[in-house]
Amino acid sequence: MSMDNLKKALKDNKLIVGSDETLKLLKKGKTKEAFVSSNCQAESLNSLEKYCEINKCKLDKLKENSKELGAICKKPFSINMCCIIK
């Protein structure tokens, strides 16, 4: 189901990519759902988990690695984190 949400958000132009942008929006409480790649660094993952818990945002840990997530999001680079804005 999480991949369906990711693809729908991409189609609806509500997907924000990048660790910095994702964490910034999470801190402001403007995210509905966050996604993280399977090979995301532990420090980044810990920050993401912490802010998702504080803001009661759903966190999906994907089985795809960062290169595959970049391809799914139709970007020519790897992506560790992305989120759906409210």
C-alpha cells in the first residue's frame, strides 16, 4: 500500500524528496506520510523516526534502496527520504 501512496503523491505533485526538506517539513508538522529507503544512514533514520513519532506522521520503511527510490520518483539521482505533504 505504501508504494501506491508514493506513486499517487508523485502523480498529484504532493511528493517532496530529500532528507533536508523532509525533516524540515516534519518539524513544522506539514507531512502526512514519510518514506525512507532501505539503505538510509542510521543517523538520518533516527532523526526521521523521532520527528515522525512527535508529529504522529506515518513512516514507511521501504524495501527499495536509494537508487531504486530515485528511479521510482522519476529522478536521475538517489533518494534516501521523501514525504507527502498535507
